[in-house]
Amino acid sequence: MTFKRASVMALAAASLFAGAASAQVKVGVTVSATGPAASLGIPEKNTFTLLPKEIAGKKIEYFVLDDATDTTTAVKNTRKLISEDKVDVVVGSTVTPNSLAMVDIAAESETPMISMAASARIIEPMDAKRAWVFKTPQNDSHMATAIAEHMTNNNVKTVAFIGFADAYGESWAQEFAKVAEMRKIKVVANERFARTDNSVTGQVLKMMGANADAVLIAGSGTPAALPAKTLKERGYKGKIYQTHGVANPDFLRVCGKDCEGTYLPAGPLLVAEQLPDSNPVKKPAVTYKTAYEKAFGGQVSTFGGHAWDAGLLLQNAIPEALKKGQPGTKEFRKALRDALEQTKNLPVSHGIITMSPTDHLGMDQRARVMVQIVDGKWKLQTK
């Protein structure tokens, strides 16, 4: 082999290697911007337009797709983002069933994933697959504990439960049952409904027949308004609780006066300006709230906050990952996964994040508050 030919081959090999890396970090996103969870996914989609376009000297490119609240579409989107767009990280999806379906794909391709859905099942129990998966919303267990504490403090002894007929509802039923038993609260009815249902009259009549002190509705977005409106129509007089899945302005609009007095746990972002100045979450929460409302008007949504917090995680992790690899390579994806897992004391709009190899959420009780709907607005509860 001549020196000239060897030089040409070496140059070609170098070019091939360089082509495997990317000049920019590619962030793949799938959100439920249409379908039953649209009121959650739209603020998330909007939020990605507010995230930085450059981090540590690298251009950040966002590939944002809509999965229409459909699990099959979320899987297709994830495969496209990884295999065709060659993203370095996947963020999504909005809802639990979609996110659970994405876990295998992320793990198989060794691509870090940050979910914006709530169920602890997305990251627990930790195993080889979930080692690649993180999430920004509070676990259902955080919020179930807050609800049970509030019920105990307000003399609630019996509860009727109604939740989505999917992974979100099942997770909530299990988590609430655990904390209810610990606090001697009896679950006297357990019903389900689909996100697309137009009537829950049968389920509501069964719950009212149980004569419970309170009803817990485990739904998310505007579909969760249906049981609440039906309960009011049927004259239910007990306390009504929702989950943090309804903490968005569209829920208030759709539910209207029928949700007056409703209690729910939520991320502190929902009532950011009502938080005491001593709360370490107030500053990042107000920063996001101000940016979002300036850009899009209306009220901020806690779901958009989950997208914002995913962005903060990446802003914190990408500079560390760049020390060990270049975007577009397996080395960079692995380094980014490691950097996410090593996040420590990071203030975000929903809490303070400290991750570990066994905890890919990293939030404590500072990540939730209790809120009541009063005069059509969110009001921080101090007791």
C-alpha cells in the first residue's frame, strides 16, 4: 500500500468517525398535544419553544412530535426520533400509558429518556431498562400521602374512589389504598372510567350509594371534570378530591362552578406567587411562570412545568456529558444518562432534585402542596 493511498484511507476513516458525531445535541420530544390529554400536552409543547437553543457552546435542536394521547403513536414517534433523527435523548410522553410503552425502546437503543408523566411505575422498580429512564412529575405516592394527610386532618373516614381505566387510574388506586390503610381511612367504592367516556352516571350512583365522606377522582386533564360535574348534578355533599393531574387552566374552565371547593395536591408551581419567599422552589417556579405567561398569555400549567424541568435537567447534565463524548455517539448518550443520575440539589419549578442510581425522580415532600379551588382559582392551603 502506497503512502498516498494509506493517507486517503485514514482521512476517509476519520471523516466517517466525524460523521457519527453531531455538531449539535438533538433532543427528541413526543407530547400529547391532541387527543384526551391535549390540555396537558399543549403547554408542554409550548414550553419547548422557551428552552435554550445553546448549552455549553453546543447548538440544541428540538424535534417535537405529537402522539395524540395514543400509545401506538408514542411508540412510533420514539422509534422515529431514535432511528431516523438520531436524537441523543428522548423527552416524553405526557401520559403514563404512553411513557410506559416507550421505556423498552429507550433502553434497547441505550438512549436516555425523561418522562413527563406521573406514575412511579415508569422508573420503579429500578432495573436494567429503567436505568435509562428519568421523570420530572412527582410520584403518585407523594400526592396520595398529601391527600390522606388532608383527609385525616378534616375528619374524613370513608372514601369512594373513581379513576381512569388505565395505568394512571390503577397506579393511583394502589398508592392511595396503601396510605389510606395506614391512616385508617376506608375505601368503600372503587370505580373506573375511560378518558373518552361521555357519562359516568352508573359509577357515580354506586359511589353515592356507599355514602362516603369524600370522593377521590384519579384522572388527568379535562376528562377528570366529568365525575365531578356528575357528582354535583346528583347532589353529592361530601368533600371532593382530585389528583395533580388536573392542575391546569383548561380543567378549571371545563369544570367551572362544579369544581368549586375541590381539593388537590399539586406541584408548588401552581401557586408559585403564593409561596413564602423562604421556599427554595419559589424562584425557579416564578421564573418559569413569568416566561410562559409572557410568551403565551393565560395561566401557567403545572404540566408545562414538567417540560421546563426536563430542560433544566438537561442544562445541568449536558456540560458534564460533553466532557466524556460528543453528541451523536453512544459515549455521549451514556455520559448524559450518568450525568442525569448524578443530579444533586437542583432547584426546578416543582421542587429540588437529587437523583441516585435507585431514584430517577429525586424529589422530596418539598415538591407538593395542597390547593383548593376557590372562586375559580387555585388557593394554597396552609393546614
